[in-house]
Amino acid sequence: MSIQYVDLVDYLAIAAEITSMEATTLMRVVNLNLADSALHAPAAGFQDTDLYPDFVEKAAVLVVRLAKNHPLPDGNKRCAWVALRLFVEINNWNWDPAPGIDEAEQAVLAVASGDWGHEQMADWLRRHLSAPAERS
């Protein structure tokens, strides 16, 4: 099954909703290069080899890069979390068990503070995500 990625248009829509900024204002303040770099990181690879071959690793890299690259003047952690949720949803993965708000907030804060890298975030996500059911 091919993986669907969150793109820059998705991210800008998330950022507009999270920050309540008009599109014209958002385009002036967002660092598109930082956002685009973070959004492409999960798909990184060389030739036929993925740098992050596992879906959960890709999800972890996405949230870590968005939270740490700071493409927005404010709302980076919230946008990273929503982008992660969208990535999980569009790929039909499930939150099982879904983290509570406080637990999710602590995970994203650990990433933003530098206490967690993508490996720790991937470990946390593995405890909360389940792969889509196989279709027969």
C-alpha cells in the first residue's frame, strides 16, 4: 500500500485554522522552505531505499520536523500535532489506544524541547497506533 503524505497545501490549511490568520497574512509569515522541508522529510530516501521505511517512523519524523523547524511565528506544536493526525487518518491507521489530551501535549512538548527525537516519538506512537486492517 502506498503512503499518502501531508503536503504544503494541507499544512497551510492547518496553519490557517490553528492560527486564525487570513491566507494573505499567513503567506507573509510562514517560512515555506522550512515547512516544505519538514513535510518532505518522511519520504526521504536514496534510489529505492527509504530513509524511514516504517510508517510509524515516517509519522514521527513528520511531527518532529514540523515542531522543531518552526515554520510559523506561533502555533508550530499545534500544527505539527494536527498534521500528524491528518497523516495517520489519510493512511487509514488507527489510534488504539488514543492518547488523552494531556499525554499528547506532553509528547509534543518533549519533541519541541529537544528531549525527544524521532526515535522516542516513534516509540510513543507505536504504543498508540495500529496498522489498517488487511483487505481480503
